[in-house]
Amino acid sequence: MPIFSRRARAAAIVASPAAAALFSGCAGGVQDAVERGVEDAVEDATGDRVDLSGEIPEDFPASVPIIDGSIELAGAAASADGWVVVLTSEAADPLGDARAEVEAAGFREDPTLAQATAAGSAYTDGEFLVILAGEGGTVTYTVTPAP
């Protein structure tokens, strides 16, 4: 696996929950400054474009279901090496809903991969690895090609 790919994945995993936490307390010009700072930090670390406009990347795998919610951060690594989507949801159990939808789409939980990432629950369908993490109403999807 290319070093860039690992750097991109690590930056996405680290930056996305922090960005989501920052958004919850920001307003107006402060929020704009935070968004620019997060975009710049992730882009510098990964060399890729990160979009905080609320749009899921066009090349995000269609086989990975995303629960309803407001997209706070979304981005993609070069050459389809990975994607990250952070959203907030009004559901009673957004992380539970995300897990249920991923399982219903044919992904199976792989506890050995979850232990290796230390970032949340890991699911695979053989083609993609989906790591789900969440707190409160925020859910982070980190998707990469399966190892």
C-alpha cells in the first residue's frame, strides 16, 4: 500500500471527528475560519481536496449506505484510496442506524480490523472497508479499499 494512502487515511480519521466537534460550537465568521483551517490541514497532510460544503464525493462507493443527516465534512483521497464523511443526525441512535444499514447492505463486522484501527467498528464486503465511529449525533464514515 502506498505511503500516501496511509497518510491520507490517517489524516482523515484524525481530522474528521475533530472537525465535527469544532463545528458544533462555531458560528458565522468563526465557523468559516475553522472550516478553512480544517480544509487546509487535511489538504496539507493528504495532498487531496477536502470539501466542507456538505457534498458526498462523486466517486464515493454506491455500495456503502449513508444514513440521513447533515454532511459536515466530506473528502476523498487520490486514486480512490479512501473517503471520509462526517455527518450529524437527529436520529435517536445514529451510530446504531449506520451499523444496521451497513450490515443490511451486505457488509460484515470484522472485529480484528476494528482492533487494528482503534477507531470504531470495522465492516467489510471484500471490496471495501468501512470504519464507523460516532458520538452523540455525529457519525464518521471512513471508507477504503479492503485490505
